Amino acid sequence: MHKVDFEMVEMTLDVMKYAIGRITHPAPELGKPKKEEELRALVGETVTPNGIGGEKAFQLFKEVLIKATVPIDHPRHLAFVPASPTRAAVMFDLVTSASSIHGAYWMEGAGGIFCENEAMKWLVSLTGLPSGSFGVFTSGGTAANLSAMVTARENWRKYPSNTNKKGLIITSSGAHSSVKSMAKVIDCDVLLVETEEQMTAEALSEKIDSLDSQQRDRLFAVVGTGGTTNAGIIDDLSGIANVCNTENLWFHVDAAYGGGALASTIARPLFQGIEQADSITIDPHKWLFSPYDCGAIIYKNPELAKEAHSQEGSYLEIFKDEGAHGFNPSDYQIQLTRRVRGLPLWFSLAMHGTDKYSWAVDQGIELANLAGNLIRKHSLVELVREPSLSCVLFRRKGWSPQDYTHWTYKNHREGFALVTPTKYKQKGVYETVARFCFINPDTTEKDIAMILDSMA
């Protein structure tokens, strides 16, 4: 199984041929999911005592299984938060896996961790955080938010009076679902400022003032959002930072989606106040063109994260030896075992330069504004709110929620586009609407116009 023989060499060539074809394909087939029983009927049993052979397994993957997936980099995939990894990043993802680097400790992964840290320096520079701020790459926004909140809670619990208290966090109802999920993991309560629009300093202060003494005693952090997933809305980060400073609360900014816009020449001023955060989440696998999975958590004071996350164990003692000194990513987030998932971002940055990243992010914002203009001129649709970052919410006049669902599945079934509806709350009422999220700079005006026309 571990031998290098002729069959393995042939299989490697087949895999590389497939990878080259996929990387160089500008518009891959927009696959469609099938039910498990349908896939089972098509491929049969693939894991057997004697194996089915690499050639057959790979053939089943190429001819059946890959066609039951949706490529996130298709130019008409505008649902959820898509992605569009650069060809350079995808290529180096192959190198990353082939190199078998363990990215937890400097002793084993120094060269790879060095590359990650070069990319991290650029990310930190985008935030404007003070000197000494730094971070690590995680599996995504949920792991990054969790790592930040564990750090915040452990810092809060340094005070003996907080040792046995159940913590409390405030965020907005427009915040990402991972904030609530993360709070469950660390057994904290979450209170919401009820708004799907911008969470303001005034609204946050009112929420804090409404707490009873027991709740206020348990409050240790506020989570602001740097670009809501649903609509691209940026909270009043500067005002929230001032409130947190006054109230002695940890200020975390979840910019998993919107954080890529920090590289934009257009949108950077919208994030004023993010430089006052105690921690920031950014997902390079969203709007910074990395392959899955690549998130990042950045801390104003990394030593607080190290105090919260550094693991102890007899077999880990060697990593603290003088001969192994260096930056250990496992000390700053929830995972011990980790791949060097920042390597593809580093290689792409090194190959293309940061100016091209700024251009590509700007393209997403310009596409959203272009879509807004097309919607204003179209007789069948209208904007729900003005485009924000790369998100556009719009309604098809006269449609019911079922109409949006049928439209989504029809376009997907025909291999044309994947655009899904969402719900948006205005004046206390939720409405089903359509939503674009632009990440891929290869999406064109014609793509947008064709999707809008498909609503006829």
C-alpha cells in the first residue's frame, strides 16, 4: 500500500492530468446533488476487503461523483458565500498535501509555518491593529470565532470572582450562525441586539443598560460583524469599540466574509474601528481566493491566546525545548493537529503580489454595484436594500417563497446557475428574497443579466 510501483506512478499521472484540466477550466460543469440511494446504485460498493483498484475508483469519481457536486468557483455560483481560489493557490494546495507537513509546532513545520506567517503579516497589516498583533490560520470562521471566545472567556476568568460564572456575550441578530453555535460549545449565553441592519453603539449601549445586575456581571464580550453573510452589512465598529472600552469588554469582530474587503481600495474606510478590536476573524477561503479550508484568527495580544490554548502533555514537552523554539500555531487556537493551510495563500500572494488581490476584491464590489444598476432598470425585479460589499438583496415582484425555491432548483437542474433565496427582516417582518454574493472576478455582466432574465 505504501510502495511506489508502476501502478502508483500511472495513477499519479492520471491524477495530475485531472488536476491540470480542472485548474485550467474557466467554467466547470455546475453539478447537481443526487440522493444517496441514487449514487449507491451508480457506483456500487467502493470500500471492500480487496479494494476496487485506483483506476476504477478514480473513474467513478470523475464520471459520477464529481458531477454530484457544485463547484464553488463557477462564475454563476452566486449563492451563500462562494469562493474563487486562484489557480496558483489550488496548485500549491497539491504541494501542501504532497509535502506532509505537520503545522502545529515549529520543530516539525518551521519552513511551512514561516510561509504561513508571511501571509499572516499581510493579513494583520490590513486590519490596522497595533504592533505585536498576530494570528494563526484555522479551518474556518467557526473555529476562529471559537478560538477567540475561548481566549476572551479565559482572560475574563483570570479574576477569581468570575471563575465559576457562566459567561454572556452580546451580538446582533444579523451575526453569523457560528457565533451562537460557538457559544453553545463554550456554554455561554448569547443576547441579541435585534437588528439585521447595522448594530450601532447606541443600540449596544441600550442593550447593556437593560441587563439586570446578574447578567451584567456575566457579560464578558461583544461580537461585532464586519460584513454580515446575509447582506454584507458592517456594524458601527468604531462606536462599538468605544462602548467595549468603557465597559471593559472583549471586542471581537467576525469579518469571516467581509474581512477580504480590507484589501479593497474602495471599501477599506467602511471598517473604521476594526483596528481597536481584541480579536478578528477573516476567512481567506472566502474573499481572499484561497481553497478550502483556510480561516484566520488575529489577536491584538497573542499572549492571551497562548495562555488560553497552549496544551500540556509529556510527549509535547520537547516542543518547549530550546532547540525547538519558534512560533507554534497550536498555542493560539483550538486545534493541536493542523495542516499548514495558509501555504496556498502565501504562494498565491508571493506569485501575484498584493496589488492584484486588491483589484480582485474590488471586482466583487463593482459586480454588486453593477447588479444593483441592472436590477433598477429591470421591470420584473427591485432592490430590497442598496448593495453592500459584494451582496445584493432583491425581490421578484409578485413572487411567493415557493416561486423562489422553484426558480432556484430549475436553474440548478439545468446546469445554468446556483442562486438561492434568503429571508430578510424589515419592519419586524421576514420576507423571502433573492440574493447575489459576488466573489469570482470572472463573473460577467452578461451572467448577471441572464440570471435576472431567468426570473421571467
